[in-house]
Amino acid sequence: MVGRAASQPATARRRRTIVWLATALLLLSACSSSTDGESSLADEIGDQIAAVSGDEVDQRTVDLVEHLRARDLESLASAVEQLSITDLTDGNEYTLLAPNDEAFIELDGDESAQLSGDPERLSEILRSHLVPRRLDAAALSELDSVQTVSGKTLRVEAHSGEVSIGDAKVVAADLEAPDGIIHVIDRILTS
């Protein structure tokens, strides 16, 4: 018991460092990309996160991150990489409301500072984009609202073939993911 209590502050510091690095990676990857095959600063920070964490990430999370990156959702992939989708969804199917990279670029300075300075806030925002069940666009458009992993209830509206969730518009729907489905949205659901 004494050894566990002594390791908690070190674990908390390590988690804060990981979240801080993830936030930096998230913001950097939204603003830069490497097209000539050279590693970018974001890649280097990602390597640092892996070195600091030392924790093994579950395969479902690794697969989801690969799917996000394949769909050019690098900013969100960098954030999701720090969580366990299995833990968040209890191993069940899920719907990910995935802000596109433009949504991350549009964050104002105060919001960016809040994310980089508050790991709990970053985690809460990520949880507010995850619905703990699989909902394709047809099922989603039949609902008035959905509840996220964070407990937040988001309004759903469907008009003339367009679907909005909260204050975001779905710009790409029904992208398959490991054990789930992704709907790309045009903004980060912060309020």
C-alpha cells in the first residue's frame, strides 16, 4: 500500500505530461503537415508521448487511430491516441463524432490555452464526441438527441438530407471504424 501511494504522484505527473504533449501534438498537427517524407515536429512529439507513457494501448484504440489518420483526421487521431476506446465504451460498439482538422484550427487562443493547460478538460471534450453505441446516419437522423460517454446530451436535427449534432454539421457520414462508426463534423463540441 505504501508503494502504491508513493507512485500515485509520479503517475499523475506522467499523465499530465502525456496530456500536455498530446495537446501540443494535436495543435501542431492541425497547423502543419509533412509532405516530403521527413518527420514533422508533430511526429517527434508523438514519439515523445510514446516514450513517456510506457503504457500499452489497447488494439481497438490503435486501429481507430489508424482509421482516423487514413481519413485525414490527424488532429483527432493524436488526441484519441491517449485514450482507451475499450475503456470508454466498455468494449461495446460506438459512434465517434469526429471533428475535422479545420475544426481544430478554428479554436480561438483561449480555447487552445484551456485545452493545453487542463488535461481534464481535454479528456472531457474527447468524451463528448463519443456515443457508446453504433448509430449510422439513418438511425441518427431518426433521433432527437444522443447521449455521449461524458453524459452530455446533444440535440440531433435532420433537414433536407443534412444532419446536425449539437452546433456541428455532419460533413461525412457512415465511415466504418473498428467496432464502430465515424461521422465527421465541422466543429468541436465544446459547450
